[in-house]
Amino acid sequence: MTVQRDIKSGVNPPTGSLAERIRSHAGLLATIGLGVLVVLGFGLETVLSKNGLSKYPDVYGAYEVLPLVAGVLAIALARLLAGLLHRPADFYERAAGDLEEGEDA
Amino acid sequence: MTPHVVLRVVSKLLIPLIIVYGFYIHFHGEYSPGGGFQAGVVLASSIILYALIHGLDAARKAFPPYAARVGMALGAFIFAAVGFVTLIFGGDFFEYTVLHPDVSHGAGQHIGIIAVEIGVLMTVTCVMIAIFYAFSGRSPEIPDGDW
Amino acid sequence: MTVGQWLPTALAAHAPVLLVAVPLILSTPAAILRTGRAGWAIALSGALLALLCAVELFLATRADGAVISYALGGWPPPFGIEFRVDGLNAALLLLLTGAAVLALIFARPSVENEINADKRSLFYSAFLVSLSGLAGVAITGDAFNLFVFLEISSIPTYALIAMGANRDRRALTSAFNYLVMGAIGATFFVIGVGFLYMATGTLNMADLARLLVDMDGDRVVRMGFAFILVGLGLKAALFPLHLWLPGAYAYAPSFVTVFLATTATKVAFYVIIRFSFDVFAIDSGFVVNALTYVVTPLAIAGMIVASAQALFQTDVRRLLAYSSVAQAGYMMLGLGMGSQAGVSAGVLHLINHALMKGVLFMALGAFAISYGVRRIENCKGLGMMMPMTASAFTLGALSLIGVPFTVGFISKFYLIQAALAQGWIFAVAAILISSVLAVFYCYRILVNLWVTPIPEGRRDLAQPTPYLILVPLVGLALANLVFGVHAAPLVDIAETAAAAAINAGTGS
Amino acid sequence: MPDILAVLNGVSPAWFLIVAGLLAWGAPWSPVRKALMLIGPCFALLAWFATHETGVYGVIDLGPFQLETFRFDSLSRIWVLVFILIAFINGVYALHERNRMTDGAALIYAGAAVGAVLSGDLLTLFFFWELTALASAPLIFAAGAPMAHRAGLRYLAIQVLSGVLLLAGAAVWASQTGSWGCDAIGVDSAAGVMLLLAFGVKAGFPLLHMWLPDAYPKATGVGSVVLSAFTTKLAVYALARGFAGEGALIAIGLVMAVFPIVFALVSNDLRQTLAYALINQLGFMVVGVGLGNELALNGAAANAFVGVIYMALMFMTLGAVLHRTGTVKATELGGLFKSMPVTGVCAIIGALSVAGVPLFSGFVAKTLILSGAHYAHNDLAYAILVYASAGVMELSVLKVVYCAFFGEARHHQVREAPQTMLLGMALAAFLCVYLGVDYRALYELLPFGIDDYEPYKLNNVFGQVQLLLGGAFVFALAVGFKLFPLKSDHTILDADWFYRRLGDGAARWGKAMGELLVHAINTALTAGVARLRARLFNLFNPAGALSREFPSGLMALWTAIMLAAVLLVSYFSPMS
């Protein structure tokens, strides 16, 4: 069930069913939806409770921000790591002699 | 060998003497230096001398290798059998005194030692000869090209 | 003399000498007879009779501290030759004769496969002489007589090893190597005995022990000890004096390897115990120092270096031979501790090692008969082709590694305990390192046995394993398991032996 | 039925699995093996149910010591139950596979793990500990490639080493305390440290973890499922037994919970990603054990229980993918949801469980540990766990699901996974959901009673959902802006570099140097006897066969050296 595109005309069909349009932009929509939900969550938390709607009454602050920070941090670190420790896929295999010169994994 | 007349004659003279001397050493071994071991070597030397002078084939005819093999075993058998005989007579292993009732003169001892020494003599003689045969009769098993 | 509970009294009274004399006298008809089958029957009956005597002696010495003394020719001990059996060598004699019987059962198919028909009866004859000599070494109480028996056992052994030349001509050089080494070892031993005789004027071991207690400072005695220890260390393949062993084990006929691996070095090891702990007083400073500063480091070096050497072998039997050197290191380590617990662990490992190496070499013999397998990579797929034999081999290998519920574990366990009691953490570490190496070299074989598929064309060569091999093989393999779970009997034997070795030396 | 249960009372479930495994190993007929793989766990389960009373059964008397093969108590029973369950599920999952080696090995492996959990003393533990190592290695070897062979060897070496450490530690422990009992140990003594290291190797402690991402991706599809289930959870059990409340474990666990995230993000092999996620999971449990309060220990147990199931589920889905496409590399997969919808749904359920979404099993377990950290007033641990839990773990499992089933479709014309695989996955997925909803069933199994604990409180659920949404948002953004580090097929160096390259290089160098040294010594030693040697060589050399034999001259020299040594020692010994 792939979307039929009119290749000869060189342009995407201007119209299509709503479902097809959603499907082709699923990623974007999901991202926007998630962003809205996150913002809503923080809003709800601020509105609903004095101390924040924390899991525990004695833990203050919006620790729910952590995953956002952490996620960004982790991805940045991972990119750094990939840059630093990046080796060809058959690195060990070649070193151990499983693969000869010019042979693929 | 035919030209060596002197050697042949002398050896024919010497060999019986060597054999007799061997037996002399053997039977004196019981109370003076000597015994089956030394006597066996002397006896074997007579056969070896014979082989040196008259050739290995002649020696093998005179004293076949099979006899050497049997002699070796028989000698050892006699040696061990004496022990068993003393057991049968009711003594300990190699307790020669039980072989003869005359204990005061040690007759049992004499008999036992002589018997044991006969076994030793046979074995030593035959082993020496067998070793000589083995070395002198050996032909290379591996052709030169294979080395 | 203790009256036997097993044989008729008339035989029981002479059991010590019969144990040695029966194989000796039976070797003569075996040498004269021409057929291998008859030779085999004679050899087997000789070994069985010896086993009966050993059982008798073993039962008789079970009583606490019981010692059987047999005066040869009726001459009383300090002057005449004495055969002396206590808890230590009774166990060894049982092991020796038992191993001989099992090896002989295995021998018939194996020898028919490997030895020329006209040599077979002589082969069995030589074996009987060797057995008689080994039994004599184990049983005699006279130091010089021990040397004589040592030679009696060694000379046929050289010949037996050289018989392997049918399959591999390297057997000849190995036998020659062993001959030179064995001669050196025996010479050293007899020089040592000479020194002792010079110092004490006696050759009887019990008498020596009594006299040597007060001669601690005598340098002649110390010289004697050094020569005896080195000479016997050579015979027992103490690292680095083991160089004769890999070749001898690898190229000898299978049957000879089975017999040698289970008995020959064990007997030399027994003599070392006898001299270090019984004849020389273990509380003498020089014995303890020699054991601690020479034997122990060498034992540890042997455990690790020989295991590492085993790792790189391509010939299965050579691999196991190096492993034997390493295992001899374990026994020496127990000895080097100089404690009763150590000796007990060493003796236990001696027995257990005989059990596992018996299985391993027998299984290799079976492989060799069916497929001519010698090298590790040739073992491929044998697990599927010969499941019984391969399973027995696997069990032996597991035991060698020291997996729990096998005898190998029990003796390593006791060895570690003895080392800990001594506070020798380094010894524990060495045992563990050596065990890890054992895992690897066993693993190399086991993977080939079980994991790799059967090579093309091998299936067509299949022959059933003869029952005469399967019966002793499976029996030994089960013994590895049974005594691994129910360890008490062997532990008891080892402890009795250690007690006999150590208490006898302190003048009792 | 009661009769059967009465008979089975006090019989260790481990034996059923091991015997079934041995039979399966020997059975040449595939249907018999498959039947055994289902019947064995069933009987084991019966035995588990039959033994009502806690206590010690199956004592084997070995003379000097006694082996307790079946210690059934509140701590061990939950582990045993989940091991048996996963053995059964794996039996279903593996029905399609025709491999004699893995069938038997998986069963024996499961039995060994059960036996290890049930062992009451360190010796029995050692035995089963090594058995897990030996039985699991074939699962890696069965994959067949030389890479798998080498990885299996490395895996086996490390596992056996762990066992050796365990035995050594146990021996020292026993010599110090006189007891072989497998109870609280503590790190006060050398023995304790050795045992901790032994457990730590299997639990994947940082720097000891490298075998995990090294070996698991190279196992067979079915093999990695079983591997993920037993070894590491067994180690957590051992830690809970011996080192509950050990402060060092908190720090270790926190590191384990955090560092794999980064590696999981960058590794291209999805099974390796999962292996890192598994280490992260283990970090949670180790923290729980380290905290040592009842809530945290319960949390560790609950996490182990559900963790076994959902990690197995994740590995199963990847196994199915591997079965159909032949690869699990992120760069070669994508868009499989269309062709393998059921597998995809199972993967999503597994991912939601891993992430700890409310109504899934991960949530009810993880919240216990978080509460435990909170009640222990360990705020740092709490914060780090939150970070590790919701935010970033999601990154790794989301990555797996996204890369395999969504994203850019690659050209894989594949069918849905075989029915039996689907059934196995469905069973696990059902358990994931069921335990998340009927959490009381899980809590009743826990070692300490927690009737009053309620995971589904508004603030708890809300907070968790917020965390997850945040994590998902970041993931979505990263993917959308192509910031996600998914570029090419590559290897990322981890601690295994130390032995795979550095150690390997050092070994090669050492070997070469050692050979040189031995050669030099030999040359020096044998210079004097070289002539004799040459003569002997000429005499006894059939085509150089002697070249590998040691000449007697060398040995005579050794003999002389040793004689000198003994003489010196004995000569200078003092008189006693």
C-alpha cells in the first residue's frame, strides 16, 4: 500500500486522502504531538500543584526535565564517542585473522 | 676365512678352554669371587669368538638364536623357580636351608645358591649372545635414499 | 605377620613375595611361547594373581598402623632383604596391579593392532618383567634392592616404548632418550644410596630411618639425600626433568602409554615420599628446605609451564603427556608442603590422576585402533562415530579439569585445602591457573570431538570398538564419577598412606 | 494430581531441566527434542509448585562436606519461577529451529541456572555456575561463523574464569570461616572481594561487562534469547544473596545504568544495542541490591523477574527479524512493520515494558527500586536512576524498534515470522502486559511482603508518563533533524579492546619474546654439548623427526643444575 506518485509529471499529486497525507508526514506529526504533550505536562504540573506534581511530596523541582537534558546530552556524547572510537565494522575480525585482506565480513 | 688357518686352529684350541674356565668361575662363585654373572659373560665370549673367526652363520648354526631366546627365559625361570621350590618346601622365598635337612653344614644353602646361579648363568650367557647376534646381524631397515 | 582374610593362609603368608615373583616367573613362558594370545593370557593371569596378592596385603594393612614384614630367604631384616608393606605402599600396590589388569584387558585388541605378530608374546613377557619390577620397587624395604628393582622395571620399559616404532619411528629416539635419562636417574639414586651406606652402614630402609634421626648434621647424609631426590625426580618426571616423558608417552604403543601413565611415574613418586618422609626424618632442616625451596617452586613451574606447553601441542597423546607433567607438579606440590595434609592430597591426586589418565589414554587407544587418530584435528566428529568412547574421554577430560563430581575435583580440593592450611596462597593461585589452562587444552580436543562435523569419508571407515576396550574404559570412566561423588574411600586410603609415611619416619 | 505433587515435593526443578537437556542432546529426532523442550520445563514447574514449604532439600553427603542442592526460600523461588517460565517460552519459540546442539544446551543451561539459584552452599553454586558457562557456550558456537567461534571462545574463557574466581573465593572463605554456606558474605575479606568479582563478571560490572555486548550479538537467533535470560540474572541473585546492602554496589550499579546508554546509541548491531540496554537494566538491579532495604531488594527481584521476560521478548523479536532477513544491523533494516506486523507489535510491547510505561511490567518493577532509593534518602542515586530509566533507556529501545520496524524502508521482501516464533513472542508479550496490570500477582512472589505498596498513584503515573514523553520527544527530534548517530556500519571500541587488541598484541609480543628468550637460553646451554648433539642428531634423525624431541644432553644439564640446587639448599640448611 505505497502512495502512488505521478512520476511522469514530476510533481506530487496535490490532493490525496487525509490518511495518505498523514502517513507521509507521520514522523513530523508524531514529533509535534509529543512536543505538545510535553509542554502540556509541564503546564498541567504547574497548574495542578504547588510543589509540582512530583512523585514524592518532598522531592522538589521539575526533575522531569531531566530526560530532555539527558537525552540531548546522551546524543551529543554518543556522537562524540562515535567520532572517537569509530572503527570499521570488521575491525576485530580482521585483527584476529578471521578475515583475510580484501575479504568481506 | 679359509686363509686364516692359524686363527682357526688357535680358536679351536681356545674355545673349549674358555668354556671350561667359565664353568670353573661359575662353580667357584659360591665361596670365592665369581659366580653365574661373570661365568655367563665368559661363556658367551666363547661363542662370540667362534662367530668372529668362523663367521656369523656358522655361529648361528652352532648356537641358534632361538636357543638363546629359550635359554634366557629358562634361566630366569630357574632363578624364580628356586624361590617357589623353597616355598613349597615350607620355607620363605629363597630360604635355601629347607632344601636339605643337613642344616649344620649349610647343605641347603649350597644347593640353593648353585641352582640359582645356574639360572643366572643361562640368562647372562644367552643375553650376551643375543645382543651380539642382534648387533652383528643387523641390516639397515631403511634404505639409504629414505634418510 | 597378619593372617589374611582373603587368600588361603598358606598363600597369604607369602603374598608380598608372590606379588613380585609371580609376574617374574610367568614372564618366562610368555617369552618362549610363540602366539600372542597365549602371551596375553599368561600376562593377564599373572597380573590377576598379583592383584589378588595386592588386595590381600591391602586388607591386611587396613588395621591402624599395621605393617607386614617379609624376610627374603629367611634372613632377618637389617641384614637380609626385607619386603615391607604399610598403609602407603599397600595402596600403591593395589593401584599398580589394578591398573595392570585393566590395561591388559585393553591390551589384546590394541596390541594386535600395533605390534607385529612375532613380537607379541615377547612384548607381554617384557611387560610382566616390568610389572614385577615396579611391584618390587613399591614393596621392598631395602634401599639397594630398590635400585635393582628400579632397573628391572626400567629396562623392559625401554623396550616396550621402542615397540612403538612400527607406527612411528620416533619411538626409537624416545626410547633411547628415556634410556639415557633413566640410566642417569638410577645412577644418581644408587650414588645416593651409596652415600647413605657410607654414613650409616646399613641398607635397610627402616634401619636407615632409625639411624638417620640422629645424623641431621652429617654432610654425607645430605649429599645422599640430594642425589636420591634428583635421581627419583627424574624418574617421576619432575619438571624440568620431564623431557623424556612426552616422547615416551606419545610414541609408545597405546597399551604401554596407558600402563606407564597410570603407574610408572607414580611408583617413582612413591619412592620420593618414602625417602623424604620415612627414611629421612621430615623434621630435618635440609629435607624441609629442599622440599620448600626446590621441589615446590619446580612443582609450581611445572604445573604452569607444562600446561602451557600442552596448550600448543598438535598430537593428542603429546598433549596429554605434557598434562601428565603438570599433574605430577600437583603431586609434588602436595609433597613440597611437607605436611600430612599435603602428602595426603598428593597421594590422593596420585590415585585420581591414574584413574583419569587411564581413561584418557585408553580412549585415545580406541580412537587410534578405529581410525588411526593421532592429531587433534583428526578427532573431528568422533563424538558421533564412537559415542561411548568419546563420552568416556570427555568424562576423563572433565576430571582432569577438576569439574565437581569427578575425582579431579576432589584431589584439587584437598590440595587447595592443604595449601590454605599452610597459608600458601600462591600455591592456590598456581593450581587455579593450571586448571584454567587445563580447561583450554581439554577444550581444544573436546570441541573437535563433539562440535565439528564428521569429515567426508570417515563414516565409511567405521569399525565397532572392541568390547575388550569398552569394558575397562567404561569401568574406569565410571570410577572417575563414582569416586568423585563418593570420595570417602579414596580419601581414607590417602590419609592412611600419609599417616603411614609420616608417622613411620618419626621412629615409631 | 495431588499425588504427583506429593512425589515431586522436595525434588529440585533443576534436575528435570538438566535431564531433559541431556536427553535432548542425545536424541537424534527433532520432534522428541522439541517435546522435551516443552515437557522439561512443565515438570520443573510442577516441582516448583509441589514444594510448598521453604527449606533445604536434596542434600548430598560428600563425606567432608555436604552439598545443598535445593534451598527453597523466599528469595530463590521467584528466580526459579521466571527461569522455568522462560525455558518454556523459549521451547515454544524455538520449535521451528532444527539444531540438536542448541536444544539440549538451552535446557541444560536453564537447568544449571535454576540449580545455581537453588544451591545452598558455595560448592554447589560453583558446580552449576560453571555448568551455565559450559552449557551456554554452544549457543554461540552454533551460529557457525568463525567470528562466532572466536566470540564463543572469549565468552567461555571469561565465564570459566568467573567460576574459577568463585571457587577460589569460596575456598578462602571456607578456610577463614569454616563454612561453605552461600549466605551473606560482605567485602570485608579477600574472599569476599574475590566472590564479588566472580559474581561481578557475570553481572556485567563496568569493565568486566565486555563479554556481554561481544558475545550476545554473535549467538544464534534462539541462542541470544536464552543467553539474555539466565547468566546475568543469576549473577544478580548471587549478589542479592551475598552482598545485599553493600554500599559499593550502589556506585557500581549507577555506572552500569548510565554508561551503556551511550554505547547503545552508537552501536549498529541491534542485538548489541539490546545487550547494552541489558547492562543498563542490570545496573538498576545492582543498585537495588546495593541499597539493601526491603523495598529495593523487592525491586531488584521484581526487576529480574520482569526483566528476564521483556528482554527475552526483545531478543525474540530480533531473532525473528534475523530469521527472516538474515541481519540485525540498523543500517540494513527498516520499515519491517508492514511485512511483520505481529512481530512489530510484540517488539513495541517489549519496548514499552523496558521503558517502564504504566500498565506494562517494567513500570511496576522499576518503581519499586526508585521508591527504595527514595526511602533510603539517596537523592543522587534517585536522580541518576531517573535519568537512566525513563529518559535514555527509551532512547535505546526506541532505537531498536524504530530502526527495525519503522523508518526508511529497505528492500526486504520478507514474510511474517513462523507461527511458533509468534506464539513464543505472544506468550512473553502477554506476560509483560499481564504483570503490568495484575501487579499483585508479581508482588506476592517477592521475597518481602509489600501488601501496602501501590504503584498506580496519580503522581507516580503522571511523573513517569512525563519522563517517557520527554524522552520520546528528544528521540523524535533527534531523528527528525538527523542528529541521531546512525551513519554507517561500524565497530565502537569498548573495554573489550583491552583484551581483543591490547591483550592480543601483548600476548603475541610476549610469545615472540618468550620464544626468543627460550631460544637464547637453549643456545647458551647447549653450546657445550653441541657436538655431541650434532652426532646424536646425525645418528638418530630420520628426516628431521628428532627436531622436535629434546636432546638428552639438555636434560642431563638440567639434572646437574637441579642437583646443584638441592645440594646447595640442603648443605646450607641449619640443623634442626
